[in-house]
Amino acid sequence: MRKRFFLPAAPAGAASPLPFAADAPWLAPLAGYSDLPFRLLCRHYGAAVCVTEMVSAKGLIYKSPGTGELLMSLPEDQPLVVQLFGAEPEVLAEAVLTLRRAGYAWFDCNMGCSVPKVMRQGSGAALLGDPERALACAQAMIGAAPGRVGFKLRLGLDRDRLVLPDLALRLEDAGAAWLTLHPRTARQGFGGSADWEAIARLAQRLSIPLLASGDLFSAEDGVRCLAETGATGLMYARGALHDPAVFAAHRALLRGEEPAQPEAASLRAMISLHVRLAREHGWGDGALWKMRSLVPRYVRFLPGVRVLRQRLCRCTDWQDLETALDEFLDGEGLS
């Protein structure tokens, strides 16, 4: 029987400080992907901190279906940061207090999501267009959890409406514990290139930790970003989706070692671990559907992956999926 936990192991007051360092890479919040099984997988490979999928503050307060799933955790899923989104200061404060009573210790406010349905609510990157509301939301969350709240930012809504460094400095003055910068505008989404120079400029102005995000597709990208920007640390998003072992590779590079190259045996071990975690801690059929989309990312550079993707789409249970993987990784029938 699968074990499902809503509460982490320790009360908020007993939480250890979060690690902010070049050799302490974080897993970014990934809507639809950074669930409990994926976080545990990334921790296995060296993720120092994991951030939950984005959680609606209003959905939490009103107990919307699915919110509990996003917050599922285990004692070994620590340290954990809960990322909230919303545009009403009082609702965000109540959400933080609710989570603190439940035992969660660390929080992040998403002020960078450019998904239209989020921005239409005045949340995410829409807050960059209303700095006073953004600051009010920040003050409410910080008041509910002093020293325990960070903020995820972009450069602004577009190039004509940039808010950095002013908003970042005001958030620091308000008591932000750390900031994360994805150096694109909301209009850019994930297009174009991340402006790492903007991270470097902001890092020089801040006295609190700054995490870098954006275009970190590999450990080599991550180490280069740290060297070029002077950021305190970073969080992997798409790089982790394609290779959860990016955290181990990141740490190896910083030690001056050559990261292990992926091979059939290591890929099999990683996928097998993810399948086990998904079966044990996943939520219903969604865990299987999610795995069907993730596995092709992990083996994308191997021949026959297109055939594997088609085969996985027809899998309706875990045994089908494992059989397809065995055949593919053994090189049988998927050429």
C-alpha cells in the first residue's frame, strides 16, 4: 500500500537553515513535474533543496482538489520550499500561516510565472506590473514567516516595463530571505536567451542570497553561470527534467572531476528508481501518465527513442511500461 504524507517531519521552528552555495544546487518548481517522486529522485542525485510545484494560496485556503497532492511530503523530502502564487496579501498570509501550522518551514512567492491563466488572476509575473501590490504581498508573507520567504522574479513584463533592480532591492528591504531571478521578461516566456548579465548586475547590489535560473540545461551551463554572474547558487529546471543526475554532475564539476557519462546501466538504474518512487508515492493513474512523458526525456539521445515514445503512449499499466523499458534498454525490437 502506498504511503501518503501531508506533513513533513519537523515543525517549522526546528528547520535547519537553507543551504545557499555554489555546491548546493536546488531543484526549481516545475508545474506538473516536481512532485514528491521526482523530488526524491533529484535528492538521490544531490539536489540540496527542492521546491514544490506552484500552489495556489486561494486553492489551499479553500481546499481545492489536487492541492493536497502538490503538498505531499516525507521526512526525507527536506529541506522543502513551498512555492505559492496569489495576488491578495491577506490570502497569501493566511496560506503561509496554515502551512506553518502544518509543519512546513520555507516559502517562496512566484512573481515570475508568465502562463496566461496565472497572469489573468493578477498573480505570477502580473505582479511585476504592479510593484506596490507585489510589495504588499511580500510584506504579508514575510510577516507570517519572518526570515523564511523568498521570491521568484523576472526582469519585468517586457523590455519597456522592467522592474529590476528596484523591486528586488525593495523586497530585500522588506525582509526577503533570498531572491531567485530568471532573467527574461514575462513576454519572452522561455524564448530567446536568458540574460545572465542581469543576474550579475543584481548580485552586485544585493546582500541576501541570489539564486540564478534560466538556460541551465546541463551541469556545464550551471557552473559557467555561477562563474559569470557571481550568483550565490542556482536552481535547475529544464536541465533536471532532462537529466535528474545533473545535480551529481554539477557537484563533480565543482570538485574538478569529470561527470559520469550516461550509459545503459546508469539510465536503467535511474529510471527504475523513478518508477519505484512513482509507484510508491505517486497519485493514481496520473503517476503513470507522467512517467510516460518523462522517460523519453531521459533517453532522448539513444537511437529508437521515437519508437519508445509511441510504445509508451500505449502503456496502460506499470507492467506494460516496465516491459517496454526493458526491451528498449536491452536493445530489442525498438530499432
